[in-house]
Amino acid sequence: YNIHKHLVQTSQSVGNVSGGQKLKFSDQEFLPTPENVARGDKGITVLESKYQGRVARWLRPEHIRWPIVDKNYPLVVFNQPHPKDIIQGRLGNCWLIAALSLLAEIPQILYKVMITKQYNPKGMYRVRLCNQGIWQVITVDDCLPVSQSNSLVFSRSRKKQLYAPLIEKALAKMHGSYMALKSGRCDEGLQTLTGEPCEVGFFFIRTRGEQKHSTSGDLEVNLKKP
């Protein structure tokens, strides 16, 4: 009840403040600051400073420099998502990229993560995530970290789809910073995105007649097409 009440109030305030389409929603809980790229409990370390240095500024999607192959596509949240659409940026969160790619195999499940499924000119988006077994609706704006060349620093989706960077930003907000997403497991990503229990099992591979134990895991999750 409280979440839905908050969302209704937020939507109304955004509509009142914008006065049409001129002003955009700005998330005051997760501002475009170096601390939200990487923050430390005991000050800024060399590693955190390195991550902060990768971000020159934060821009809205319409001002971002997109790859030439995507230039003529309109800005959208989804455009027939495909596993190969999602590209990891300069952040060690391949666990999240892998989980998103798996969900893109069944777009109907991926669509459930993004409550806001259409491009919003006001820049306000809602993302549905499961945090330690509890569903949360995370509200974010579409101001994204970019490099000196105005290209996205972290994840992106081909064809100017916004779902990957927006979901990534919602997770960064939930955990305190982008750097907090560094390192993880694919099953954790799937649990966060779907709320479903995941089982990880190790498998064996044979090399030149010998049986060796693989460090890779075989992931099983109860995801079915609706």
C-alpha cells in the first residue's frame, strides 16, 4: 500500500512540476554524483577513484552519443529484445548482463521487470526488483553516466533500447552505487529480476579422455513461457 501510494504521489508531483514536457523528473534519492558511481565506507580508495574517473558526466538519452549502427533508431524501452542486444560496459557486472540476456530469451518475463514499458519524455521510470525475497518498486530517472565522448560508460542495449541501463541504474540505487554491482553470480541476478529460486550445479567436462571438474556452473531456474 505504501509503495503504491508513494508512486501515485510521485507521478502527480512530476506532472505538476513539469508543466507539460519542458522539465524532466530528477531523482533526488540517487543524484548524478561521483559517490553514486562509487562510494566507500572509509573514504574514497584508489579503486573507487578509478571508477569515478570513468564517468565524465551524466546525460539524458536524447543527448547520449549512440553507436552509428543505432543512430536512426528511436529511443524506446523495448524493441524486440534479444540476448545479443545487451552489451556490458566498464563495470564488472557480467552476472547481471548474463541474467538479463537469459531473460531476453523469454521477453514476456523481461517485460515484467520494467513497470514503465514505454519511453517517457519526462524521464521517470519504475523498475520491479526482488531484494532478498521482498519485491520493491524502484523509481529512477534516465540520467545516465557517460564518458568524455558522451557514450554510455556502463551497460547498454542495441537499437537504443533503454531497459538494460535503466535496470542497471535501479540496481545501483538499491545497492548504493554502480560499483556495488561489481562481482556477483548469475543466479543472484535471476533471483533479483524474477523473484524465483535458482539452483546452481557443477558439471564435468572431458578433455583428452580425462574427466575434469569445471569451475563453471549449470544454472537452473523455473522460468517458463506464459
